[in-house]
Amino acid sequence: MTSRETRRWVIPKGWPMKARQPWDAAATEAFEEAGVRGEPERTQFGAYRYDKVRKSGRLRPVKARVFRLKVTEMLEDWPEKTQRDRAWMSPAEAAERVAEPELKALLRRLG
């Protein structure tokens, strides 16, 4: 899917959610941002670093934890549908589309 502001290709991610396990928070973000539901793995698949652009224009270094999700449902309508593009592709193609080197490496591990 694409990010809202820069329209670059990314994976669903968000901030930690109070009283939620990280894998459940990741599944919630996948629903809100990409319109998919499924069963998240409880074991972290990996992590990567990137610079989050704040509303002020300043960069904030962030480390994103990645959890795989076995998708069981793809919705036609979801909360951020009008703000993002979504596409299904192979891990190799996804690795070519994303900008972050560590995320590229994680996607290549999937393939």
C-alpha cells in the first residue's frame, strides 16, 4: 500500500497501542491502512528503521517491528481506503518498490 502523504510504497505500521500486544496492534493497522483481516503471527518477523516525517517537516528516527499476517479477508471498504493505494504483489516486487533498505531486505526474506 502507499503512504498517505508521500504516496511511496510501504507496509502497514503504526505506534504501539496501550493494552494491546504488538502483533494485535499490527493486525489492527493492517485493517485500517490496507483493508485486510487475518491471523497475526506472535513472533516478530523482523524490524527496520526509517525516518518519519513529522507535520513540522522534521524527521524522527523510528524502528518498526514487523509481524507477518495470514490474510483471511480482503475488504472492499476500509478506514483509509480513500487515502492510500493497495496492490498485491510478490515479495520480490514489493522489495523493489519500497525505499527503505532494511524493509527491502525483510521483503526479500519472504521470497
